[in-house]
Amino acid sequence: MLPVERLIGEEGVCAHPRGIRLAMRLPWYRSLPFSTVEVAAVSLDGVAADLSDAVVEYDGKSWPLAQNGEKVDEFWFVRDSAFLVLPAGEIEAGREVALSLTINISPPYIPGMTRTNTQVATLRVA
């Protein structure tokens, strides 16, 4: 898998006090503002996650996923993982989950372009 096709970060998925924390990678060859990134879909064990209460964590900051479109001055550096925290009830460490993540990106220097990437993997919850 090429780096621009990888969405799930090497940190994988772990239990979090709010549910589950998923490492995400930017599927592009250069850094982009978060405003150009849309987390389009996440599913756990075949069940679509409700993204309405999801939170993005990056570089010591966090914000509701719904505010990503406003983050024009927050850049996601291509070599860093961002994290998506999903309220998912209690998830026990050691359990395997089938995960699907879809991210759309719209680079500001290519008007009208949207690239959609999906990655599916089975991961063990840390």
C-alpha cells in the first residue's frame, strides 16, 4: 500500500475514556489544512459509526469533527497521525475489530477535485 493510500495510522485503535481512539493518516503527498479533509465514514464490525459526536485530536489540540471545515489555519502534516475519538461505548482492550475508514480530501490548489480513499482492516484494540 502506498503512503497516499494508507488511512489507518500505525498506532491503530485503542480504548479511550470516551469510547475508541483511531489513528488516521493523511492520504496525500503533502500537508493540507484540516478544512480540506472530510472523515466521510467509519464503521466498526460492519456498523456505521455516528460521527456527530466525534472529536479530532492533533498536536495537543482537540475539536469536534463537525468543525473540521473551519480549520483553515490548522495544518495536518503528512508525516503525522491525527486521531479520531468516537463515542462507542466500552471497548475492551485485546478485542479484534473490523474497521473501515473513508476520508475525502479536496486540495485547495486543485479546484473541484475531491479524492476519496477507503481502508479496511482488522485491528486489535490496545
